[in-house]
Amino acid sequence: MYHYTLSQWLFFFYFYCFFGWCFESTYVSICQKKLVNRGFVRGPFLPLYGSGAIMMLLVSSPMKGNLVGIYIAGCIGATVLEYVTGVVMEALFKVRYWDYSHKKFNFQGQICLESTLCWGLLTILMTQFIHKPVEHVAMLIPHKALLLIVAVISLCFIADFVTSFQAAMDLRDILVKAEQAKQELERMQKRLDVLIAVANDERETKKEKRLERREELVGTIEEAFAQLREALPASELLKEKREEILELRDRFIGNKRVGEEKEQSFIRNFIKRNMLKGNPTMTSHKFHDTLEELKKSASEYRRKR
């Protein structure tokens, strides 16, 4: 069993967070053919790698000298950590920061056989080769100096994490509000279809069309209001519904304006905008269209700047 002080454990955690950030940012930058600051937080840290490294050290400790045992322990421990982290983050933020749905032998898109096997190899690589020199460096640093280093990094990391967490929650709120607005627009569209059918005697069939994209839905509602304006003077029935029509239009304009203001505010914020940039593989099954529109808007905003 490893016997380290709390400050040494924290030092290892931050070191492997930084190591993971270097690895992932380099890999994603090469794939994207541009520099990408990868990760949930904006600083040079990937907490999943730091947590994974600590977990690997703990689960492999009883297997010292047994490479097969270390490999199996690393596969199981890291996969469990990845799955739990992925499920919790998706439940909390409504998006996936990684998605293995396109991989063979995946489970819920959160884990897959390929990554599990790689985690086992990485556990052997880390415990047998990488960690030994890192441990040596940590042991050479005087206790008080190590405490100071860890304290300073902890303050920076916590501040960064809190800011990034709030940005992720703001993104979640936008996605949830956009979905609610979409459902409200669909209900409004159905009601307007009924009113248009009443105003036009020759049209007895109600139009029932479910639009998937918000822009198309908004355009359809604006067209419906135009039709109502034309039909209103000639329709006694619609005159009786005038207050309802005006209320629907006010709600439509209000929802549209509030949604646009929130999205623009999110895009103009550097930290929030770069959260989208730093996680190009971020996806959401339920809020896919809204998330992709935000990514596109963020990319266009950067080009304009």
C-alpha cells in the first residue's frame, strides 16, 4: 500500500490532471487541426485524469509485482470511475463531455470495451514507469514547500472549477429553457392552427405538423400571425378571439426575445464560449439541435472578433 501524506496525494492529483490535459489537448488539437484547450475547467487540468491516476494507484497497490492483476484492476477501476463520472455529469449538466455511442461494445455511450482495455494498459504504464519518477520528485520537495505549492494550486484550481461549474450550469439552463420554449411554441402553433381553420371556412382540416428545428417553428408561427391579421377583419369569430390572439403573440415575442438574449449573453462570455470550444465532442441526445446551434454561434462570434 502506498503511504503518502495528504499534500503528496494532492501533488500527484494535480500532476496527473496536468499530464492528462497535455495529452488530451495535444491529441484533440491534432485531430481538429487547431489549438484546443481541452477539458471541463479552463486551466491546464483534466480532473478525470487526476482522479483516474489516484484510483489506479489505490486499486493496483495490492497487486504489486503482478502485472495481470494490475491490468485487470486498472480496467475495472478506471471503467467504473469513467461510467459514474459520465452518468453524474450528464444528469447534472444535460450534456455528455465524451460519447462512445459510435464505438463497438459500448454501454450507454458512457464506456466501451476499447477504452476499458486502454485503461488497463495505462495503469501498467503509470504504475511501472511514469509514477516512479513523479514519486521521486515529490519526495525531494521539502514538506513546507510542497504544502505551499499544493495550497496555491488548490486555490487556483478551486476558483477555476467553481467558474467552470457555473458556466456548465448556465449552459444546462439554456438547453432546458430552449426545450421548454420549443414545447410552448408547438402548443402555440397547434392553437393558431385551430384559429386559422376557424377563420377560413374552406379549410376544415387542421394542419398538424411537428417541426424539429426552432427556427422553422418560429417562422411558421410568424406566418400564422400574418394569416390571422389578414383574416381578422372578415371574421366575426376571430374578433371574439382577439384577446387570446394578442396574448399568444405577446408570449411568442417574449419567449423569442428572452431566449435570444440568454444565448447571446452566453456566447459573449469568454469562459462560457471557450467551454464549447474546449469540448468539441460535447453532445446531447435530448438537446442536440440547441447545443449544435450554440456551438455554431460561438464559432461565428470568434471569427467576427
